[in-house]
Amino acid sequence: MIRITGKIQEAIPPVLLTDGVQACNSMKLAYDAGQREFHFDRAIYAHPDVKAALIRAQAGKCCFCESKVLHISDGDVEHFRPKKASQQGTGEPFNRPGYYWLAYDWENLFLACTKCNQRIKKNAFPLVQPAQRALSHYTDIAGEEPLFLHPANDDAALHIDFEDEKIKHCSGSERGRITIESLQLDRSELTQHRMHLLTTVKDLYTILVKIPPTPEALRQEAIACLKKVFAECTAEASQYAGMFRAYFQKHPIPAE
């Protein structure tokens, strides 16, 4: 997981500012009239323009596990704060209504893989103080202290680290721990996929720094090659950039 910066470069899709605002206002009026269950229009929050903007902003990666998703599915539009109902954790009671007023809010929408969104996160949204949970549009969400890291607002590198392909929380970061455990970012198949991609980079690094001295020209060529790999693997658009950034922080490229 890394901080997504691409969303600030994307204009808010017009459908969210027109149909989305109208639908949101209708739900607010319905709430005032006593309604506590709402219908959400997928044609608005998952409109092709919204999905396309999220794909561009996130380079087709899941906002949580950083896996590329478009080669195997269309990807899901994830509501960071759940729209229908929320839970402090798996098996905990549902808090209803959910964050209905954020159902069409650009800042609450992200691209996620089906596994992270539908099978793991679902309605989970744990808070440091559950009693501070906003249950209507009259309560400011700024009063909440979410335990999940926000994909765009939080710098995940301050809370999540890696030992090679193995993800771990930074010392003292409860938010990092909860994010990893609740979203199962340490699940075995994900760890194995990260390991598969990291192995080639580790082999290149080993060739450069651990094999006996080579002719200078060859060494310079190897350094240039590793720098290219570094730039590609640590770019925001790269799959598992967080892991690669952590690896190169611990294994800096030798000076030329």
C-alpha cells in the first residue's frame, strides 16, 4: 500500500457533481423524514467516467494491495467509508445507516480488486473511538479517528514497512497493524506474488554488490541497469511499489 497522489491530478467526474449531488441531497431529505435505509445508484458512483478516472489516478492498481487488476477483471469502485452500513470489525454489529452522504463523494471512491473490496474489507471501518462514528450527514467525519489508512490522505510509508516481500507495520503504528491485518495484506498468495517479482531485483542487486570486483565499464553498466529497475519498480504506477521502495531504502544502489 502506498499513498495515491494521482487523484489530485484528476478532475472530479462531472456525473458526481450533477447526478451524484442530486442523489445525495435526496438521501439527506429522506433521512430527515425518518428513512434509514437507502438505495445507491451504481450507474452514478461506478459510471464509466468515474471508473476511468480512478484507473488513471491509480494506474490500474488496487488501492489496498497494490495488485494490478485490469488484466483479470474490471476492478471495483470501493467506498473507503462504507455506504450502506459499517462495522468496527469482522463479526461486530452493523452500524446503520452507513456513510450514505459520501456514496458519490470523489474523495471516498477508489479502485480496488474484488478480493480486497468484496471478500475482505466489505463493511469494515474501524475507529479508535467507535462512539465517535458519524451516523448521519449532520456529524462531521473530521471527528473520527479511522484505524484504516486512507489511500490518498495518509502516507502509508509512515505506518507500513517490508522485510523483502513480507509486509509489517512500523514500530508503534496501530493503524499500520490494523490495516495489514484487517485487509489481509499479508495473505499468503499476495506475499508469494510479491516475492516472485522481488526475486529478480534481488538477484540483480546481488550481482552488482556481492560478486568480486568486475571491470569498471561493466560495473557502471550494471549500476545504470539497476537504476533503471529502481525507477521503474518504485514509481507510483508500479505494482507493489511500496515493497520495492522499502527494499531499496534498505539496499541502496552503490555510488558510481
